[in-house]
Amino acid sequence: MSLYYEHTIRLTGLDADGQGICKASALLNHLQIAATLAAEEGGFGRELLIERYGAFWMLARSWYHLDRPLRWEDEITIRTWHRGGKAAMMYRDYDILVNGQQVGESVSGWVLANVETRKLMRLSAIEELAGTGGGELCKKKVLNKLHCPEELRQVERRKMRYSDSDINGHVNNTRYADFACDAIDMEQLEQKRFLSELQIGYLAECRPGELLVLESGQQGENLYIRGVDEEGKARFESELQFGQVIP
């Protein structure tokens, strides 16, 4: 039996950039909302985990690929399931559809952390995960650690603010997509190109008041953005690929 969660939304002007294309951060936000709703429906949502296990879900890595850009007023369906809770990281898969046709996919990697200590916990400790995976729907893709080019140049120094934070008290993971897109001046991207693939690795939490130094580099056609703190410790890293808009 395959277990999955599905919901449909219409993209609004709040999701779009100046060209009417859905921003990476907005797409990641919708994917994470779907993941949250799926976890709640599956019986292993935030409130239960905190109450019963003193734990919460923490996103470690995320990736998506789009065959074409998502646009303002597109009605998109997100279908999601997870691959089981036996490994150290729980993978969650997504299909992204517009008008019933698949236009993209996504994979995210989640870990469990103790609310008080932030130490990682075993997924096998969560009894509610048993028998709730996606079965034959599960994708094969794994999210390996990114390898940024050795030479990166500093492009920006960015202070983390109140508006960057979320309910867990740290910078919301969707904001790192904004940081990466800002660092490469996405507003200057040619109209015939779009951000077709993005992977982000979340290496350490950031909190309001901290400073991130954003570094950029390129390897082939792929762009890399890394955020490090004032001591040089990497907090996140990202890889961006661009596709051509087909008329």
C-alpha cells in the first residue's frame, strides 16, 4: 500500500517575482507546508512529537527540479510521501503538477532533533512512522553533500533579522533560497532563463542578530552560494542550475 498526501493551491502575487515567476523560497515554503500537513495527517506532526518525544523535525537538505517555471495564478498540486523512518535521515519525496501534468519533483531530507539540546535522535524511536511510507512511489534520488568550488568570492555580508526567524527560533530554511537568489542578482536574469534546479544543504542554525557572509562561485554552468559566519564556519550551501523557458 502506498501512503501519500496531496493538496492543490493557486499561486498568488505573493509567490511571484517581478517577472511573474514563482520564487524559489515560495516554492520551498509550499513544499514544506505540504510536508507539515502530511506529517500531521500521518500522526507524527509537530505537536505530537514535542509532547510525546520532546523532538521536532529539522530540515537538513532540500532539492527540486522544474521542467518549466511556475507562474503567478498557476494551480499547482503537490503530492508527497516519505520513504520510511529507519535511517538517520528521513527522505520525503514530492511530485509537482500543474493541471494534472507533472512539471517538477522535489526531495527533502529531514532529521529529528531534541527540543532542548538540539541533539539528533533516532527515527526508529518514533513508533508512529511505522507503515506510513510511500512504498513503490518512493524516488531513488539521494541528496549528497554539495562540493562547492575551492575559490569563492565574497559578495555580501547579511545580518539575520527578526523577520528571518520561524517558530523554532532560528532562521527559516526558505530564507536561504532568498539569500542565494539575492547574492546572484536574480532580478537581472534574462527572461528566457529560469531557476530550474536548486539544492540547499542546511549545515548549522542561524539566529537573529548573527551575521552571514555570502560567498559565490561557479563550476561549469552551475552556480554555488555558501553562507559562513564571522568565524568562517559554513551555515548553508547551495547549488543553482538554470534552464531555458520554452515558449
